[in-house]
Amino acid sequence: MLQSDKCLILIKALPHRSSNYFETVCCAGIGEDGKWRRQYPVPFRILADSQLFGRWDWISYDFVEPRYDRRVESQKVLPESIKVLSKATTKTKFKNIQRVIRSSVAEAAAKGESLTLVRPSTVEFLWRRKRAPQILSETLKHKALADQSSFLTRMQNR
């Protein structure tokens, strides 16, 4: 059954290849009711310019319940229906984030949520010095990744 929704976008995951859409992105945000939403599939690189959204954008879209994903937050988005509505204000960002913060992953799981933000009670930072061979190895890996096509770059030939 076709439904409509509005969502404040918080997250766009890394894309993965799709046989139907070239590549798709999973997005997540908070609905007007203060609950998590997971939108998929979003063929971000082939959306019309007017449909391109970013973090903290309010969007509207049509969706159906996914056939194989039973997580309560998941929605199978009809990409052609995506509309960017507005950018969230600082006050709106704070209000909405507060609604989905949990004290632990266990609290989220008890509520049936597969997405959550956890506010840690303590923060501890640890570090260790890297040796030169490790730094060189990581530098080469990063260079190889940087030389690949970026998922943030739009397709030139649509």
C-alpha cells in the first residue's frame, strides 16, 4: 500500500551497486512523529537536481513497506517522489535529535529500534603512536581509494 512521509535526514550511508538503479544509498532520519526512518533504495547519483538532499534537510516522499526488510524503521522509497522541503533550523535539529537519543543499545533494542543514537555516560580517549611502515601502508591505501570514482560525484552521463 502506497504511503507518504516526511523526514529530517541525518545519515546517508555509503552506496552499493544495484542491478536496478546503478547504485543505491540507504538514508536515515527522524520522522515528524520523532521516530527513526530508514529510506531505501535511494539512487542518489541519478536523482534530478531538485531532488538532491543533504544532512539536515526535510524531505517528503512516497513509500511502500519493504518485502524483505522487517525492521520497523524501513521504508521502500519511490525515488521519483522525493521532494526537498527545507533545511532544518538549529532549534529543530536539537529537538529532533533529543527524541531519539537512548542511554544504551539495549534500551533501543527493548523498544524494537534497530537505529539509535547513544549518549555515552563517560568518554575515554586512547591513542598509540603509529610506526612509519604502518603510516606508509595506510597512506597508500587512502591514495588508492581517493583515485577511485567518488560516490559523492554525480554521474556525468545521465
